[in-house]
Amino acid sequence: MDLNTLDLRTLQKESARAMTVFEATNNAIYKYNQQAHHNSENWYKAVIQDYVAQYGDLPSCAGPGRDVKLILE
């Protein structure tokens, strides 16, 4: 899956869905901070890549992320 084809808003929404599923610990978030290094777009992509590796598709399409309802949708 090429995450570079997704626009910024889609990356934000997909990573938000994924983060509701993942452990919200300092270590989990720190892992993404290391991968992104002050670049929010890379941070979103790192979160989504982890989700896809675990569930096989974007959070809106597969796994528990598909049931997440975002407030501004």
C-alpha cells in the first residue's frame, strides 16, 4: 500500500482510527515520534503502517478501526 497517494486529511483520519486501537502509552507514542522526527505526515504514515501490518488494510477498511466513528465525519 502506497501511503504517499493519500492526502493529508485522509492520513490524519486513518491514523486517528488506528490510535484508538493501539495502546496509548508513552512508549508507543515515542516509537512514532522517533520515526517521524518533527514531521507530522511521517508520524501519521508510521501509525498507519503499523496498523496495516497488523490488520492487513487501512483502519477504515479492516480490523477494529473500521468501527471507529470520528466526530467530524
